[in-house]
Amino acid sequence: MREVMVIKMEWKDSYPQTKKPSYKELLDYFLPPIRDLFVRFDDEMQKRFDVHNKYHKYLKTQGWTYGYGRNYNCELLKVAIQSDSFLVLGVTVEDEASLQRALDEAKRVYDNGFEARYADLCEKRRRNQIERAKNRTAREKAELSALLETVESTKLNQFRWCKKVSRRDLQRLYQSEANGMIDDVLLDEIGYAFYARCKQSKEILPLLEQGQMKCHHCGSVLYATGYASITQCECGYCYTYREYRRSFNANDMPAHRAQPIFDAFMEKWPQSKEPPQKMMLIDWLIHAFHVTLMSGEKGRSVCVNLIEGTKKQISDMILTLAYDSGV
Ligand SMILES: [Zn+2]
């Protein structure tokens, strides 16, 4: 009987520079006993040193190699792949004993100042960020003073966003309802405030997304002349697109995630004629916020889009509101 010899292709030939292997392909390349050793090695790297196999690099001599680190500039070690083993810090890992030697070697390199190197890098990155923010602020300040030479500051970026509803007013409304004497005036004020804010956002956001703005003083639609340059309205007020957009976000204008809730409210509010109907709709809206709060969705909760206060303050307030809509 002729012996069949399986010749395993070299790693470098299996995966040339233009063919980066997936993680599965890497695992498949190993013979099963070596694969087990590699998986254990990978696991130990994460557990012991919190470094991850994320920094892949093609080297002429070794082909695709796998750097273990916490970020691109802070690598603990590199793993090279061989047809019957893998190579870590000069140790060829092919059995239990060599795996242990490789782990010892990794520990030695780690103890030799890895954490200090990482801390240093984080600190540098933090300082860079601060520097960049400072530069940006200085640049924007210079841009602003240049703009103010051409326009009056009282006419530049004077935004008027529809107001949010105060928590106190909401509590007063619920209290009046609980006392059997619903405060009609307050009810209308609150409902209209919610409505106006949703409507303003619904009008302005699509404009912003097309590089347009709506003058907050005369209602004209303006085409932004640039990101940081001045766009002048015929009424005398002027805007920069950048500040307009920032102001929209900074004021928590309702948008995006909870749009269906806002849309439903906007549709129903004008149709609600009687106080109980209006109260029920407001309660529905508050409840919709509450559900979003409870579901723990990522990002800021939608209640901050319409009610004054922090997410926590609003959440606490909503819990105190007692209302039985009978539904
Ligand atoms: Zn205008």
C-alpha cells in the first residue's frame, strides 16, 4: 500500500497579502491539536492581560500575523502562524509544555512595563483631545469675531425654539385633575406647548438635512451658504448653519427615535376638543415616554425632548403622577 502524504501548504502561500484570512479560516488552518492550543492561548491573553487579537499585519517573512494589544499603538506580542505550530515571542508552540513557556514569556513581557506603556498612551491621547478641543474653540472664536465685523451680534444666531413644559406645570395639571377640577387653561398651555415643539422640529429637521434653515424671526426658508459662514435673511437676522444645527441638538428638539410618538401626538392634538380627551392624550404621551424610559433604550430618553429637567428628574416626576384614564 502506498503511503499518502499530505503536504500542508505554507501559511504565507495559503493567504498572501491580498487574501486576508477570516478568524474562522485561521482556526481551520491549524491541525486540531494546535488549534486547541491556539484557542487556549487566545483565551489566556484576554483573561490574564486584557489584550485582544485585533491587530493583524502582513509581514513579508511571516505572512499574516496577529498582534495582541489594547489598541493599535500598544501591542503586547505578535503571533506568527506556521504549518504545524504557532510562534509567540520566539517560542514555537506545538504542545502543552511549549504553550506554558509561551505564556510565561508573555507574562515576562507584560511585567516589563506593559501597563505603564498603556497608561502613558492613554494620557497622551487624552492630552491630544484636550489640545484639539482647545484649538477648535480658538478657531471658532476667531471665526466668530470675524463674522461680527460684518453683522451685529444681536442679529446673529438668535434662535427661538418652542419651549419645553416645566415639570411643575405638569404636576399641577395632574393635581387639578385628581381634585376633580381640571385646570383647562393649563391643560391647553401644556398640550399646545408639546404640539408646537413637535411641529417646529418636524418642520426644521428636514430643512437642516438638506442644508436649509428656517429664519426664527420671519419664517423664511434660507439656503445655507456654507457650514460656518453667514447666511443672511432679508429680515436682517443671520445664521451660521453650524450653530443652527448645534442649537437644535443642544435644545433637545424632538426627532429621530421617537418620531412615531411625536407624530401621533401631533395628529391627535388638534382633533381633541374636550378637556377629558385632551387630558387622556397628554397622559398617553407621558406614558409613551415612560415606556421608553423603562425599556432602557440607549441614548437620551425622549422625555427630555419635551419636558424640562434631566432624564432622572423627569423619570422621578412621572412616577409621582397619578391619573386614572379609565383605560
Ligand atoms: Zn428672517
